[in-house]
Amino acid sequence: MDSSGQWVGIDVSKKHLDVFAGGRHRRFRVADEFDEAVSWVSESKPEGIVLEATGGYEQRIAKALEASHRVAVVNPLHVRNFAKSRGRLAKTDRLDARLLAEFGEVNKPRTTRTLSDVEERLRAAVQRRDQVADLRQVAKQHLEHTDDPAMLRHAKKLVATLHAEVRKLDAIVAKIVHDDAILKARARRMRTVPGIGAIIAAALLVYLPELGSLTKGQIAALAGLAPMNCDSGMVRGQRHIRGGRFRVRKVLFIAATVNMRCRVSAFKDRFLALTARVKPPKVARIAVARKILVTLNSMLKNGTDYAPAAPAQSVTAA
């Protein structure tokens, strides 16, 4: 293939890889043609490789290629909107592979860092912990609507069981972080910020691994905490957050709420200052969550622990 310098698109499914490279399409079976697919892509000497995020199926091929190629894992919504902008409504695996290559040629997406093996283990543990914690919350809600004494005892027993499982998973998460020097150092630094505990730090490590490598605007947009303009002509619309990573926002909202309960906190002071300016509490909490995120990003980028700004002191004349 003489396609050096072009972008390669790979459409990933559970069983197949559809690859478009150098104007040619080829389908590979993941089970027994994976290595052949990697070689076929490498032979094209691409400028970059584009894959869609597909719930984890893309991680294996991305890891295999990232050592020697520029690999970008992109949001499927962005690719679908790109297709619509070009009048492409049909959708097949083969068409998607070609579309991904065109998306790369036009947009030159940034390189995506895949998770290391230990980060994958941590992500699996954090995700399982979140799943069990969500089940526990549902079980707690059922308590409010259960009147039968026998069923109430059963529901309470279920809540207790799920609570014990969450604690076990907390210990597993903590051990994974403790046993890896890099994760341990990053988590320790994040935990110097008020409201950031062990579980929130672990969640940010795996749900937002880009933390510390982007600008404050980029990291806020990635998390879905950047206010988006909605202006047209003379009209200045209300700003709203949208998109981004739900799990990241969730843990940052928890951190913001914890700060609201602190007796002394710079983030609480910001919340009170915003509400004093008649900002709705929800808007103020989003602003605090974004401030926590930007602070964490700056700390990890600069290799510093959290240090709240000293309160302004009045200067008296001599």
C-alpha cells in the first residue's frame, strides 16, 4: 500500500475490525486475525489512526498501535455529526471505517493515551464499585416504599449486604492505587484538595487520565463543566454546560458538596460569593466543581500540592 502520510480509519466491533487505509478496505476477525490487522495498518505508514470509543473494544487495537503510531480515540457523536455535515446518512461498518479516515484527515484529532495495565485494573474496580454503589442507592430508595415488615427486613438486609460489598471494593481500589508508585503519588497530591477523598481521587485517575496534561479550558470541556455560549446577533443567550464525562462530573459535584459542609474552605467561599450575587445554588455548585477541576489540573501539571490562597490583609498607614 502506498498511502504514507494518510489517515487510517478503524471501525471496531466485538468480532471484527474494518480498516480503511490507502483507499482500500479490509475486514479482519478479532479472534484470529488481530496481529495481521496490526501489520496491515503499520504497512501503510499512516499520519494517524482514528477509532471510535466503543465501550472498551477499541482499547486492544489502540494499545497495539500507539507505541509506533499516532492514535486518536474519538467521540462517536462527533463522527456522526461530521457524516451528517457531508450528507452521509447511510451507515455500515465499511462506510464507518472510511468516514473515520476522512474525519482524521480533516480534523487532525489529538493523540489519545490509552490506560496502562494497572490503570485498566483500577478502572475495572472503580466501575464495579460505582455499579454496586448505584444498586445500594436504589435499594435505599425502596425502603421508603416498603410497608410489609417481612419485606422491610429483607430490604434492609439487602442494603447492608450491598454496603459491605462497597466497602470491600473500596479496599480493592485503595490497594491497587497503593501498590503503584505513579498512581499513589498522583492520588496523594489530589487528596490535598478539600473534598477529594481516596475514591474520588481513584475515579479521576481512570475516568479523566488526561488530568494535568491539558489547558484549563480543555479539561473543563472534556469533563462537561465548561459553560457554552448561546449567542446570536444582538441576543446573548444563557450559558449551559453540556456533554462531557458524566462520572467525572458526578464525583466533582460530590467534592463540591463536601466543601459546602466545611467550616473553612476557599471553594465554600466561592460558592457563597456566587449565591450572594443571586446566582442559583446549582449554578454556583457547578462553578465550584469546575474550580476544583481546574485546581487539580494545575496541581498535577506543575507537580505541586494544594495551597489555598492567603486571605487578603488590609494595610494600615504607619
